[in-house]
Amino acid sequence: MNVLDVRRLSTAYQNKVVLDSLSFSVRKGTLTGIIGPNGAGKSTMLKTLLGLQPKLQGEVEFFGKKLETEKKRIGYVPQRGAVDWDFPTNVLDVVMMGLYGQIGWLRIPGKQHRQKAMEALDKVAMTDYATRQISQLSGGQQQRVFLARALVQQADLYFMDEPFAGVDAKTEQTIMSVLHELKEQGHTVLVVHHDLQTVPRYFDQVLLMNKKLIAHGPTEKVFTTDYLSKTYGGAIQWLEGGFNGRHPVKQ
Amino acid sequence: MADILLSSNFQWVFVSAVMLGMAAGMMGTMSNLRKQGLMSDAISHAALPGVMIAFLMTGEKDLMFLIIGAGLSGLIAACLIQGIHQSTRIKEDAAMGIVLSVFFGGGIMLLTIANQVGQGKQSGLDGFIFGQAASMIRSDAMIMGVLAIIVMLVIVFRFKEWKVVLFDPNHAKMMGIPVKFYESFYTFLLVVTIVIGIQAVGVILMAALLIIPSVSARYWTHSLLIMFVLSAVFGGISGGLGTLISAFGEGLPTGPFIVVSSSVIFLVSLFLGSKNGLWIQRMKLSKYKSLKSSHDVKED
Amino acid sequence: MSYTGWILLTASLVGISCGIIGVLLILRRMAMMADAISHTVLLGIVIAFMISESLQGTGMLIGAMLAGLLTTWIVQWFQSKGLQSDAAIGVVFTTLFSIGVILIATSVGNVHLDVNHALMGEISFVPWNLIDVPLVGEVPLAVVLLVTVTALVLMVILLFYKEWKITTFDPALAASFGIPVLVMHYLFMSMVSITTVAAFDAVGAIMVVAMLITPAASANLWTDRLWLMFVLSASFGMGSSILGYVIAIWLNTSISGSMAFATGLIFLFSYVFAPRYGRIAVLKKKRETI
């Protein structure tokens, strides 16, 4: 069953086309890495799919229906840098924000919401920090808070924008085990990802893009030298059996 | 009416206003590229207490002293904004708002005091708020014009350096350009441009003369050089036109007319600009759309 | 109530209402937008005056609100067309403000308004402009206006407290929930506009910016709790209003100017001494970690 169908999606910023006619479908229970160079339009694609940015052309369907009716089934984890971590609030409060969509207007979060938030914090090993001000967290801790906030939503489909960027090893492991657990439980997850080295270990599906869709499918079929050099403009330095460094260098 | 236009005093004021507009247009191109459009707004508001202190200390309305006072308080304001922003969690826009309004408040306090102790000499100080180009005397106009020309020359003669420093400070460092020096010098030039304009345009609207022409120029070109030229031309036209209109009426403020002139240029550029204008944008995108849909037909 | 009593009450109400709205303003990074609106509200007032030929409360409030919404809408539209936000703000407010000043200065608008009054405010006139309020008696119009606006602002903020929080902290997430982020943006800007116009009489267009931004920024240095920031900001606003009045009487100078100046004094104090993010506290923390 497809949870996401995208047909000929295009987006423009002023008169520059940043997404050029993307078409793909995502099956239920998959864990997909979205890979492409800087400026390939990965974050833009997430935002366009979620209706946060206007599209120029194309159709997007979630669970075979329009976005508007399915919003509650979709979770979104923006880039960590997209918010102001000086905002006066604490960890538990941020996690509870994940429930605001369900709580509804004119209602105050209650005990059961607090309970859910604490459970989510437990999954990312952050219970000790529940009352900590968010300005005092490290980068990895911030990312785990964001992940907990996504978990409380109990969404069927998750979009995550670079959750692994600049985090410590422990956080990376925590995030990975949470993602695999989500997948086991039948949730579908799409992750914008930068580190090519870890791709085969992390994802069972890969979507390669650079404004256009380059390839999409099972990791072992798509994550190949051919497709990668197409994605990155054919100028990646290779070493035998792997990459030279964690990030591919465009020359 | 023709009398006014023919008077040599007015001609001096007019020419100086054009020079001012051109200098502001060029300076504004730089501050817009650095995304510091509103910084100039903060600096110009913050110049008011400097003007008043200079007046209260000298007891005279000597433009040179007033400009120095304005310049000093503008510079202090610019440093304070940077300092507050860098040393606390307060964001830059709030830091600008704080400095702008507190300095302006201080300026108004001093203006009120000046009005009580000035014994008539202070009359015309109010003009610094909205600008009163028509009431400028020839020597004031000359100071304004000459300083504006100096600002332009400094920009033109070091154009290459400015270009690199603006676009790619790291690259500039590698080329051996003293980036720190140029950045401080930029702030200095910005303050000079603002303070020479405040008597003609007023502290409240001076920022517009920096922001609007350069934003308009952006719609006609992708080249930095042409952008500087166009922005200067737009600024010059606005400065001249606004001064001209305000000279027709008794005691009409100059600033608002300069701003409205430049806004008209902006609107024309926004819609019809040959490089980035809305009309061109729409044409390009609809071309893309029709291209894609004809493509689809072939595929099917 | 005595003359001074009314003035102090008016000033305190300005401080409280601006202090409250200011917290969201600086957290949403809209400080310069407030600066813009405080200028363009002048145009709204001029046009309201041209239509109704009076400077009574409701007409002015509506005019100001429309001007604020218009400003917000144009800035938003320019931004969507690729203009940088500060350039968009700069273009819009200077232009609309200029049109307002031109309407006043020429006979085109036939408006007999005092620009200086609108810009600087004249709180000393406030106690003379009385209206009859049932049960309470004669009350200055400005006070009635300010109480109404403060109550309205408080109500809107409290009712949608969690929505304000999430649209401010993470608008993208809020939008993905289906919370109408843009509608809330416009609602917020309308609140900024009516607060501005209610404070107009007392402190004028430009000094209102000081009242909106500086107390909230000071409060931001004292606490990491949102609700406490609201409380502190309102108290700082009230404090600087009163302090400003005292300074103005002492130096015999502009009351609104002194109030703006007093917000600066409170900010300076917070900058140095605030226990959490003040200079001394930060330096101490640095030394401890070394």
C-alpha cells in the first residue's frame, strides 16, 4: 500500500525552478533516505509536500487522499536550526507541543498529555532533562527533544529534515534505534540525510535527487556509483570500497 | 514660483539634494546586500540626540557641528546594536528597536529642552525630524553636496575591494584585503551618508533614501556595477524631485516627497523590471508550465 | 482622581499593554515590524479623520487596525515576491508614513492634525479629554481606550496561549498541524496596531516602539519562563512609564521622550545585573566553567 504518491511535483522560488517535475511513491513501513547535494531541494521538497510552501504544479496524495484531511496522520521534524533555542520554555513543554494539533483550540494540555510526553522522552533517554530550559541543551539533546516531540504525535508517516546533522554518537544511535522501531511497528519514515557512509546501514530505501528525481528504490539497487555520480555531478572522489571522507566533495 | 526655482540658493539646494540621493543610492546598495536596510533606519533615528547635544553645547545651529554630533551618536548607536546583539541572547531586530527608540526618546527630551533655552536660535531644529531642504542656506547645501561627492568617490575608487568584501569576506581576506578595516569603514560611510541627509530628508525618513532606490535597481540588473549606477540614478532623481515639489509649497516637508518619488520608481521597477520584475517572473514560469504540459502529452 | 493620578494611570496602562504585546513581538522577531506599524498607523488615523472628521476612539482604532493590516499584508506580499524582509519593511513603512505626512502638511487632505502631537504624544492633555462612563463617572477617553485594549489583548493571548507559543517557537510544525499560522500573524499584527494607537495619545508613534520592545527585551534577560516574561515585561513597562514621568517633571522636558529614555535605563540595568543572562551573571558563569 502506498502512503505517499507524488506526481510531477514542481516548485519555483521567484523565477527559479527548484523542484523539477518529481514523481515517486512511498510504500507503507519503509525507511527512506533522501539524498542529494546541497541546494538539491531536499528540504524544499519536504516543505512543499507538507503544504508549507506553494507548489507550481503537480499532485500529492497521502494515503490516497488530500493533505488537508490527513494532517493528523503526518509528523514533521524540521531542521534543528530552524527554531530559536533561546525561546523561553523547557524540554517537557516542547515535547507537549507535538500534541497541540490533537488537543484542539481553547483547551489546556492535561495530565494525560504530560504522561505521553514523559513516555516519549523516555524513549530518547531524556527524562532527566524534562524540566531543563531548552537553551541549555547540547545539539544532540535538542535533536532528541525534537524526535520525542514527533513520537508523541503517533503519526503514520514521518518526515525528518536532517536529524543526524551535527549530533553526537549516542544521539545518532538513539535516533537510529527509534527509527527502526517505528519501521517495525509499521510506520513510514522519510529522512533527509547527508552522510553517504551510513546510508546502507540506516535505510532500506533511497531517494536520490538533484532538483530532478535521479533514482528511487531499494538501497542495494539505487545506492550505486552510477546513480551517485549522476546525483552529485559525476565528480565524487572514490576510494576502494567507500568514500573519501564522510561527505562527498564536489570538485 | 519661478522665482524660487531661479534663486541661486535653491539651485544649490537642488544640486546638493541630487548628490545626496546619488550617494545614498550607492551606499544603500551596499547596505541592502548586507541585509542591513533597517540598520540605516536605526542609525538615522539615533542621530537626533547627537544633533541636539551639539546644538546645546555650541548654542549655534552650525551644520558642521550638528553633523559631527549626529555622526558620533549614529556611530555609538551602530556599535551598541552590534554589542547588544553579540553579547546577549537579544536578536538583532530587537536590539535595533531598543537603540532606535531610546535614542530618539532622548533626542526628543533634548529638543524640548533646546526649545526652552534656545532663545529663538533653535528654530529650524524641528526640521531635522521631517527634513526642510527649502530652508537650507547655501553653505549648508554646499557642505551636504561636497560630503556626498566624497562618499561617492570613496565608493567608486575602491569599487573592486568593496565588491569582494561584500560578496565573499573570506576570499577577500585571502587576497590580503583588510576586511576588518573595510567593514568599520563601511559603517563610518553609512553614518556619514545618513547624517548629511538628515537636514534635508529628516531622521525619520532618511533610511528610505538608502533602501528604496537600491531595492528598485535590483529589478533591472544582475550586475553589481550597473546596480550601483542605477541605484545612484534613482536616488538622484528622487532627491531632486522631492526637493523640487517641496519647494513649491510654503513649509512643505521635503522628506515625504523624496520618499514618495522613490516609491513610484520602486513600483514601476517591481512590476516592469527587465530582470526580476513580476511581469518577467510570470512569463518565465508560465513558459515552464506549458513546456512541461506539452512534454506530458508526448509521454502519454 | 487628581490630574497627576490620571497621568500616572494612563502611563502605567501604556506600559502594561505594550509590555505584554512586546514579549510576543521580540520572540517572533517582529521588532522592526512594530516600528513600521507604529509609523503607518499615522496614515490610518489621517484617513479615519478625513472620513469621520473627528478623532474619537472607535474610528481611530479601526483606521489604525486597517493601516496595520495593510502594512502587514503588503510586507508579506513583497516577501513572497522575493524581497528581503527588512527591505520590504523599509519600503512599505516609509512610503505609507510619507503619504500620511503629506496629507497632513498639504491642504489635499484638509486635515488639521498636529504631526508633532501624533509623533511625540501629549500625555499632559489626557486628563482634559473626559467622557462619562456609567457607574464610574468621568474618566479620560485615553484611559477608557487603554483599559479596553489591554483587556482585549490579554484575553486574546490567554485564550490562544498554546497556539501563540507554538506558532512563535516553530511555525512550520504549527502549520503542519493545520493551525492557521498566517491568520494568527494577521491577528497579532492587528493587536500590535490597536495597542499602538491606544498608546498614541500618551506617548506618540515612535516612542511607542520603545515601550513595545525594550521592556520585553529586558525581561528576556531575566527569565526562561514564558509566563514570567509576560509578567516581568508588563512590570518593566509600567515601571519605566512612571520613572519617565518623574524624570520629565524633574528636568521639565517631554514626558513621552523621558518614558522612552526610562525604558533604556531599565534595559541597561537588566543588561548588567539580570541574574540569568545579565553581563555579570554571564561572566561569572564563564569563569566557573574555566
